[in-house]
Amino acid sequence: MRKPTAKWRKMGEIYKRFTKDYPWADFSEAAAQEMFDHESKGSWLPFSAGTRNGFQIGKKIMDVCITGWKEDLQVGTLTRDELLADNYPEWFLTKIGI
């Protein structure tokens, strides 16, 4: 079994940012391995209302936020500088096309 890479762990830290309202979210090594396996090998990872995998929850919330950010950027109600001021890393914004 391949362990989560340094690059994946960097992204895992971003997923954590989106789960601040979920103090019960599981960020254990097992949860990291489960999410890494899903993202790197396409292994099945069901998403249900009862999931506690914090990385999975964070990614879902992140995806919704990114969609909203892109819409807001288009209409001018959000700027890239605002996201940088909120401490989203430059590498992350570039990666998501912002």
C-alpha cells in the first residue's frame, strides 16, 4: 500500500481548512490513507450524511466553495487578493485556476 505523499498531505491541509464547522471530523492517519487511496487509485469511497472522514468532507465543501468563488470573481464581487488575504496559499489558487 502506497502511503500519502508529501504533495497529497499539502492538499490535505487545505481540505482541513474547509471543515472548521465540523469538530467531529476524523483526520486520523486511517482517514488520510482512505482519501489518498480514493484520489490516487480511484478506490470506492462512499459519501453519505454520516461520513466522518474530514478530508472527504473538506474536499466536498472546497469544491462547492471554488465554484462559488469562480462565479463571484466573474461578476466582480470577489478578488484574488481577498482570497490571498484570507491566507489561501498562492500555489493553491493557481492550482484551482484562480
